[in-house]
Amino acid sequence: METYLDPFDALGDPTRRTILELLRSGPRPVGAIAAQMTVSRPAVSQHLRVLKDAGLVTDRAEGNRRLYGVSSQGLEAARSYIESFWDGVLAEFKQAVVAQQKEEDDGD
């Protein structure tokens, strides 16, 4: 069995993104998630396992069922990774704006 450790790999699947969106409104059991999906309950369970292995979903026992919810820590790690690119992106954007302004000033 393959284990997904990278949240971006896990979110590459549209079904998993849909599941994460459903969990956005609060924890749910597998059955409630599967009821809103076009895939089977066992398939939802497999997708939840991938999301959990990627650190994007947590689970907890409540009576005889498990409730799945979004992991704020997992999302924070993914957000931090994306944000690590912003300094470079913003510096490149600034250079492009300065270059465009220079071209416009030279054209006048």
C-alpha cells in the first residue's frame, strides 16, 4: 500500500479535494461523506486514509463511528510551503513593474 506524505500529492485527486471541501463545514462520519459523493463508501474510506496520511485530515472515535475533520496543522504546513515562494514571486513582480514603468517613461 502506498502512503502519501505530501499534501499536494493527496490533493491532486478531485475526489479528495471534494471530501476536504465537505469537511470544511465540520467533522463528519464516512457515511455522511459518502452520501454526498458519487463514489462508494469503501472508496471514500480509502480517500480519507490518503488525506489522513498526508496530514490533511484527522479522525476521532465517537461512539461506534469515526468522525473525520480537517487538520488545521496539516493545512498550515501546506500554506507555509506555498507562502515560502511569495518573497521571490513578489520580487519578480516588482522588477516587472519597474521595468514596465521605465519603458513607459522612456517612450514619452
